[in-house]
Amino acid sequence: MMPVFKMALARPWIWSWLAAAAAFLAVMALTQGRGAGELAYAALSFGAFAAIVGLGQMLVITLGPGNVDLSIPATMTLAATLALKVMGSQSGTALVGLCVAVGVGIAAGLANFALIYLLRLPPIIATLAASLVFQSIAIWSNRGLRIKPPAELAGFATGRSFGVPNVALVGVLLSVVVWIVLERAIFGRWLLAAGQNLRAARLAGIPVELVRATTYVSVAVFAAIAGYLLASFSGGAALNMGQEYLLTSIAVVVIGGTSIAGGMSNVPGVWGASLFMFLVVSMLNSYGFGAGVRMMLTGAIIIGIVIAASTRRTRA
């Protein structure tokens, strides 16, 4: 029994799930066990958005040090804004809106990579600069209007199937696709090899620039899908709708066990960390902490989880 327990603790993703379970139990202790089902449902609903953007950010971070996408919030906003504007609240346009959102994601990803590859800008600078352009386009196209999503799309985003939120099911489906690509497809091997040693991967004949381009397009598409679903879930697109997902997308990747040095991804850990991020805020809200205290305690808890997980992995 002990060897099995030790093997479980050696898994990088286990720490995010243990942290999420601890936060859930803390909230339940305060409420004396009332509302457990509602809390779990809310965690799956809101955690799904963090998981979706986290999956994309995970792929970029896997490329190695210095690779990160800071344009995620702006891409979410732009995709949601243009998709809702094209749909115009008209019935039967959900698929058209999704195609628009994905198209925005592809264009944003290509723009980011063009700045990185053609101008030789560091990814942090390139994606930050691009985010300003994306946000400006969103502001120009929005013009203060708050267009509601079509009724059937809003119903899907806020509904459930088999007792599970639909947005969570979409997130799980995307997670399975990412896991298959990383574990079974040649692109996954290329990505991990490039993240472990970019020069060696290039010398081995791996199309490194194609891998990098595909990865930056992927993260933008995931952000666009998250923005599309979030706007449908919340009843419209707001210009600051993606703001909280900038640091969240990075936090869930790190807490989830993905190596910031590159070359190692962790899909289950992203989900555990996303649930943890929502539950820890719910826990602090339940204890009546103010916004400032909540932010400080959340940061301290995240640092503690990362240190504990890193120390355990080093010993292992």
C-alpha cells in the first residue's frame, strides 16, 4: 500500500488535486457540509474556463524558458466580441459564431508568431504588444455595445448534461484531444523535444519553427474558444472579460506540475489547479476576507503549493 501511495505522490499533477480537495473540505467545514453539490458544480463551471486557457498556455510553456502568451485576455475579448457581433443574437448562428472565434484565434496566433519569428522579438514582448492591438480592435468593434448571445447558445453554455456543466464537458473534450496529441501524435514528441533542447531538436531534423508556429496558434485558438464560451455563459462580451485569465492561465500550468523549464506537460494537473484556483477564492470568501487579504493569501497559498510540489519532485 505504501509503495502505491509513494508512487501517487510522485505524480506532478497530484499536488494540484490535493490542494483542490483541501480547499473544498475547508469550505465544507465552514458551511457544515451544506451546498457541497452546488459548490462542486460551480467549481466545474468556472474552473473550465481557466482549464481551457491553461491548456493552451501549457503548450507554449512546454516550448521552454521565455515562451509565454500574454495576449490571452485580449484574444478572448476580441474573439467573443466579433463572434457575438456576427451572430447578432440571431437563432441558429452558434456554429457561425464559433467559426468566427476560431478564425480570430488562428489570426491572433499567426500574428504573435510573426512578431516572434520575423522581428526576433522575445515572446513576452511580442505577445504583450499584440495584445494591445487585439484589445484596440475589440474596443473599436464593440463601441460600447453589449450584444447578447443567441438563446440556444446561452442555454448550452449555462446548461448541463448528465449533471455536469456543458462548459466543463467541452473543457474535458479539449483536454482529451491535447492529451492524445502529446502522448500519441508525432507533433507531441516534436513539441517535447523542442522544449527540452531546441538546438538538438533542430539538428535532429525536427521542424522547430513549424512546431512553434502551431503552438502559438493553438494557444490563441484555445483562448478564443474560452472567450466565446465565457461570453455565452455570462450573457455578453465585456472589454475586461479576459483580464483575470492572464495570470490564472500561467498559475494553473505551474501549479499543475508542468515544468517551466520546458519539455514536460501535464494535462490532468491543469484541471486540478483550475479547480483549486476557484475553490481557494470561494474558501476565502466564505471566511469573510476582504479583496486585498484574499489576493495576498491566494498568492501565498499558490507559492506554498508550488514549493511543496517542486521539493517533492526534486526528491523523487
